[in-house]
Amino acid sequence: MSQELYTSLNIKSLTLKNRIVISPMCQYSSDDGFATDWHLVHLGSRAIGGAALIIQEASAVSPEGRISPDDLGIWKDQHIEKLQTITAFITAQNAIPGIQLAHAGRKASVTSPWKGNKKLAPDAGGWQTVAPSAIGYHDNESTPEALDESGIQQVISDFKAAAARAVRAGYQIVEIHAAHGYLLHQFLSPLSNLRTDQYGGSFENRIRFTLEIVEAVQSVWPAELPLFVRISATDWADGGWNIDESVQLSKILKEKGVDVIDVSSGGLVSHQKIPVGPGYQVPFAERIKQETGILTGAVGLITESNQAENIIKEQQADLVFFARESLRNPNLGLTFATELGADVKWPEPYERAK
């Protein structure tokens, strides 16, 4: 049987033991941004389960960058201690700990999904949201505040400080979140960015904010460790960010020293029309990989071992990111190996079940 999914991959100083990545998935289980034992067990169990890389959920670079009050954060030094426990455990399982740095922009200040996913006003535990332009995600919600020059510089500084804390916390890969309708994506798309200054209008201006954040993160992130960027390859909406622009951006990011593009899609506007189906985003990862030469990760309704195997075998992407399927099966790195006939090392306490 083919076993391409279980070939190793070298990225800078790191070697991923296979091509399986656990996607960052919000757990909405934090208080004041602090990680808890839930995060330790959630992330640690997937490291035990055989994935090569475990990327921690969107971790807010500032309090106002959280999606909800229950989001994980890395905006203050006090957050680091518990995160060090998590990264040490993941590393001990022969897996690589990664972290996604994020700012939700206009999609911030909402309740967690099981609390209704409703907009929170400042007097109800929420906060004033920010965006490139004063346009809300929904027409009937409070308007975000358009960032001025000093606000933009503050966000860039927040990403830089968060990346420095990520180094101290023991993460070996950092991913910048520029997808799913959050702040960086809001700057990229002409549907949410109506600015007339150097951060709006042309393609070069709309990507400026993301490039400046990449540069700021690189100034404190060790040069020998990989840097990922997650993008939405298309807005799935007329007049929005599209795959052609994603290819252009990916080419520039590669030139700037980014190592992997994590290719997702959508999330910017409520009127998006997404043709959801198994592997529906894989062609975007494939096109970016083929046209730019950068390493890519494929994500989105990838649920079976043969499906993931074929993505690597056919060189559609270099890594396969698993989200919901890894919630259903924390051990998919081990179980997929059995299905594909790959002989992988199991954790010694689990070997009798192999």
C-alpha cells in the first residue's frame, strides 16, 4: 500500500515525522486568555495520537483580538507558564508544538458557539471592535472602529510581542492567521477594506498590513524555525479576495521567507456561497503549490486515510491539516497508519493495542 502520508518532511531545522497536522481549533475554554488543563489534554492527546504537528488554536495577541471572552490568549507574560507545560508535553510525545497568532477584528466580541454566538455589547462583557473600515460583518450589528495609523502600528506591535512570548513558551512553529474573515483577511479583501490610504485600494496596499506583521514576527522569531501563514484562498463572494490574488500573495510571502501556506477559504462575509464537499479546498492548495513552489497545507472535509494519502501522493499539498476529524478521532495519526499499512511507533503505554 502507498504510505506517502507517513514520509517525513524537513522544514528549516525541523523534521516532521509525517504529513499529518492538527489544525488550530478554538476551544472557547479560557478565562482571561489563560490556558487550562482542557488545553493540555486536548492538544496533548493528539500528540499522543500520532500527528507530527499540533497547532494550538487561534491565540489572541490582545484582549480585543479575541473572538469571544472565552478565547485563548498570549498578550501577557503571565500566559506563558501554562503554555510551557503544554509545549513540553507535546514535545515529549515526539510531536512539534505550534501556535496560531490571531486578531479577530470586526468578528470579535461575540459569545462562544454554545452560548449563542451573539454579538456582545461593551456593557454586557464585550468591547469595541476594530477593522480596516467601519463596516460590520452583519448589517444589524454594532459598527467596528476603523483603525487609524497608530492603531495599525499597535496591532503590529502586539503580533511581535506575542511571537516573542511564543518563543519563550516553547513553540517551534508559529502560524499567522490571515484567513476566515479575521483582521488580516479583512485588510486583504476589497469587500471589507474600503480604505483610501496606503493600506487600502490596490492589491499592493491591501497586502501591506499582512506583510508588515510577517516582518515584525520574523524580527523576534528564530530564523531556524518555520513560519506558516493561513489564508482564505477565496471569499466565495463576487468582488472579493480570490485565488489569483492568493497565488500572488503566496509568491510574495515565499520571497519574504514564509515557509508554508495553510490554505483555507471563506469566512469574510455572511453572504458567501461555499460549495462544501470532501476536499473542496484542496485545489487551492494545489494551485498555490504548483504556481509558487511554496509548501502548502490542505484542509477542509478531509476525513479518510486514503483521501489524505492521495493528496500527498498526487502532490496536491505537502501537509494535510485535520480539524473536525481529529475531534472525532484524536488517534488518527495511529489509526490511519494501520489503514495504510505504515509501521509507525506507538507510545509505549499504548503498544499493546497496536
